[in-house]
Amino acid sequence: MHAKGEHVSDVAMSSSAGATIALSIHGPAGVLDLVVPSGATPVDVAREYAAQAAEMGGVPGIPLLQTALGERLNAAVPLGEAGVQAGDVLVATTGVHRPRKVTLLESAKNAPESPALASLVATVAGLVAALAGWYGGRAGDEAVRTATVGLLLACALVAVLPLGRHARQRAAAGPAFAAAAAFAALYEPGVHLLPAILGAAGMSAAVVAGIGRALAVTADEVSTVWIVGGLTVFACCALPAMLGWDARVAWTLLVFGSMMTARFAPSLAVDVPDDALLDLDRLAVTAWSARDSQRSGRRGRIVVSATAMERLVRRASRVVTAAAAAILVTTAVATPLLLHSASIDLDRIGARCLVFFAGCSLLLAARSYRHAVARALLRLAGLAALAALALHLVAGPGAGHVDTFFYVVVALGVVALVAAVATGRGWRSVWWSRRAEVAESLCGSLAFAAAVVAAGVFRRLWEMTS
């Protein structure tokens, strides 16, 4: 049944009553197309529907109006203010049909993907896993340690499964749970055992990252960084432990390696495969152009497809960000351990110099990064190294009030200089860029020299020849 009619409400209309809205009303009497003012209320439209439906059998009383989704319209609110637009479909019914309740699980499934939020949650989960591993390892109760290790291992294995949404972000956090589980299972009191424990944690993270990379549908660059980082930590920590060297050798290698990684990570991330390059001159060769000898002297035109370029940028972004995060974690952990393990005066001087030059090198290397997240992570790594050094100078062995005052004054002067240059956008000028490049190279060279002293090699050679 189909009918058309117009009705002007008898109640007071709003200022927008001059506009009209064409509606389709579905109800017990059939479908009616009505043209009503936008200031009409649902009661006016229901009354008009009941009046026209009386000619075709009628409806019991004035029906209620609902939207197509089952939401009841407020009888006191005009249609224009209720959001009803021209062409909408309304339902006239004698009973209120409530919309279907959506469960929390269905809401989560229907929610749009948010990779940034998932990455933040994965980062927080990794930090919580590290705290759980630290607590489980230092807990005196074996039952608590066993339960912590089992739970962390289960979370690590479940995280790397390529199921559900945000599988990439969960796989990035899985190795952190494995490293925390290994630390909680192997931790024993004693500084001499700490390099071996951290090496085993790095190997556990690499193994779980390898499992996730093998199960992943597409190539996962974060898992690759986990594998390389975990194996590097294992090599730097296990080799000195097996050779019977002091623990500060492992911490020296980690600090120096983190500083060098910040310089070479971008060059390793940006890698354009040869099959992605298109030589336009070769593609344009025809029977006539092949006879033209003048084309051989012209410069070739190489073009990279837009799809390949976008894929390259996304891959490089993930690699650089993961590498910067690994540098931050390694620097924040190895720097205090290096300063604490250097107990002899000569080794302590080398350790302090290495931490200082490594922190400055990380801060200077961050200025060359165009990726905002990676640049912020490298700056945090440099600041973490300098903060650990400042805390060691103030509260460490041999600290005095005069030395503390001197260090604070020099630190404030350096901070004021950096703030003045950054505020004036000096880093963007060619002069400051060249000076920063020279300063970064100088810090790297001095850090290499300080690493020999911090590891105790210089002192051993001195003792052998004296």
C-alpha cells in the first residue's frame, strides 16, 4: 500500500519550519510517503500517518516513530533537530523495539584498527613483562618464580601467533616476554653471573622472534631486529663469561655497539632491490631507436615505482624505529652496569669517558634522523646515558661537593648551549651541521679510545710492562 500526503503540525513550529523533509513511513498500514516541515515533531507525523491509515483499515491509536535502527524518536524534539534528513525511513509501530545489545567482544571486533594505540599497548606490555621478570627472579619463593616463568613463556608464545588483529604489534612484544622469562628463571644473586643471565635472555628473545618471523604471513622487520639484537647481546655477554673476563668487558661492548648502531642503522634499513628499478631508456628501445647511436651518450632515466617506494618507506621506518628502541633499552641497561662495575680508578675514568662520549654521540646522531619516533628514542638513549653518568658522579665513589658543583655548572652550560642552538634553528644551518658532524665523529673516536680503558685492556698492558 502506497500513498502520499502533506500535513502541517498544529503545534508551534521552530524557526526552521519553512524547510520540508520527504520521509517514508513503514508501519502496519503499509508504506506512506509524507512531506512534512522540518519543525514538525514525531507526534505530528504519527498523527498524520494514523489519519491516512484510517482510510485503509486504520491502526490502533497513534503509533510511535522509530528510526530504521530501532531507536525511538523523542516526541518533544522536532525532526530537524533530531537529525532526521530528507529520504530517511521511519518505522511506525505500536510497541517499542529496542535495538540489539552489542556485547563487548562484538564491539572490539567491529572497532577500527588503530596501529598506533596497539604499538603503545605492546610497549607498555613489554615494560610490565620486564618488571614481572625482575620481581620473579628476585622472589624468594620458588613457586612464585615458577608461576612467573610459566606465565611469561605462555604470553610470549601466544603473542607471536599470527592470529587476530594487530598481530604485528603483538609479535613485536613477544620476545620481551621471553627475555623476561629467561631472566626470572636464571637469575641468581651475584654481579659476576649477570652477563651470562642477560646473554641467555637475549638468546631467548631471539628464538621467540625467530618463531614469530617464521609464522608471520609477511616479512616482519621488527622480528629481524629482535633476532639481530638478541644474538648481539648474547655474543657480547657470553663471550667474556666463557673466557673468564670481567663483566665490564660485556657492558663496554654493549655501550660501544649501541653508539655505532645509531650511525649505521639508517644505511642498513634503506635498501632498494634492483628489480624495483625501471630503466625507461631500455623500455623505450624499438626498431628505430636501436639504430640511433646518439641515445647511448645520454643520461639514463631510472624510475622507482610508487608502490615499491611506499613499501620501502614503511619497511625502513619499522627497521629504524625498532633499532632505535633497541639502542635505548641497551644503553639504559648497560650504562649503569658499566659505571658500577668499574671499581679501579683507571677503569672508572675510562668508563666515565666512554659513557659521556657515547651519550653525546647518540644525541648528535639523532639530529640526522628524519623519523620523529626514532629521533626521540635516540635522544632518550643519549639522555639516559648522561643521566646515569651524572648520578654516578654525584652519588658514586669518590664524589665530593666541589666536584659535584663543577659537574652541575658544566652540565647546565652544555644544556644552555644546546637549547640556544635548537631555539634559533641553528642545527639547520650548514655551519652548525658541519660542526655537529665533526663533533659526532670526534665523540665516536674518543669513545673508541675510552672503551679500551674502560674494558681494562690498557690497565692490563700497563701492568704487564711495568
